[in-house]
Amino acid sequence: MTDPDTAPDRKGYRRVLLKLGGEMFGGGRVGLDPDVVQMVAEQIAEVVSEGVQVAVVIGGGNFFRGAELEERGMERARSDYMGMLGTVMNSLALQDFLQKQGIDTRVQTAITMGQVAEPYLPLRAKRHLEKGRVVIFGAGMGMPYFSTDTTAAQRALEIGAEVVLMAKAVDGVYNADPREDPDATMFTEITHREALERGLKVADATAFSLCMDNQMPMLVFNLLTKGNIARAVAGEEIGTLVRS
């Protein structure tokens, strides 16, 4: 809800970390929706062809959600590891669709699985990005109790990304749930601290705190609008910019 006449100009980005929710990959169902994965791959390929360096973190909620399994009696650590494997399945699917777009892609995982992916090595990830390859980070942090939102913030910092692009199924950050409140208003810009204090459900508190402490901006935007990844990296006025 920043006044557009006083809001500071946004800028384009050269290296970004794109965070994708696993639920979106499933199209609202369990498993993968090939049409959604294809759409995401096409949007990523568009910006990579323009010279933007793109790294990706994907959730695994279309296969498993650790917190929900815990509610049904499963040990939290074990259920989180199952969720990590779900993120690897999503990562391999996106890699395949990107390769079909002619985009060289590498998957790096925090849990060693050498037959399907490289181990997570930040210096190697940077070299891949510099060579124009997309790098997809799978298996979360490799440890239970950490969300893929937190993974996205940590990986963005470690590879030197300029922004975390939080791809959602809504246009940005609202002061209330727009699906339940027709009077909900979208912010054009908000600080990390204000988002935390308001309890806005855009990313978990650990991810917000990590970004706030390290001055990492976060742009929340609607992935389902075609061309929005390109608009986001170009610095166009879409979504909600969260920064210190």
C-alpha cells in the first residue's frame, strides 16, 4: 500500500533465486501437473535467454508435507525427510522440461544421491550460473525442521543472488486473505519487519528474519500470469517488494 508517487524505483536483476511452491507443481493435486511445469520452464527459459542467472528452490508439498504428516502421528524428522525427497522429484521434473527448452540445467541436492544429482556445492553452483546454466536446489537444507522458504533465503545469500523471487498463486502480499476478504488490499512494498509483526503468511518467520538480517529483498508475485518472471527480473512494478 505504498504511495506510488513516493515509492522508490525498482531495478532489474542479474542473478535471482526463484522459490516455487510444490503445491503449484501439482496443480492443486497430489503429483505433478505437466502443464504447470511446462509453463514454469518456458518462463525461466525466457529470462535465461536474456542473460539472467537463475537458481531455483522448489517445495515438495504436492507429494508430502512434513508438518501435516506429523499431525497424523509420524515422527517429524522422518516426515521432513520424505518431504525433501518430494522436492527432488520436482527438481528432476523441472530439469527435464528446461532441458527440452534448450536450457542447460543442473540439480544440486543437500542429501547425496549421486546417480541423479550433484551434491550441493555453492562455488560450483556459482560457476554453473556464470556459464548460463539454471541450478535447481533439491532436498531442502538436508536437515529436518527447516522449510524450503528458509532454504531459498539461505541459498540466495550463499550464491550471491540479488533477490528472492517468491512465486505464488496470488498477485502479492495482502493485509488479509484475498480469497476470504473481498476488501483485502495488496501492498506494493513492505519491510521485512512489518511483514513479521503483522504475521503475514508469505514466507515463514525464519526465512523473513534471515532476509531481514542480511538485507536480502524478496519479491512476491503471481507465477500463474504468463511473463511475470520476466517482468519481475526486469524490475517492473508487479507484486509486492519486501525489503529492509
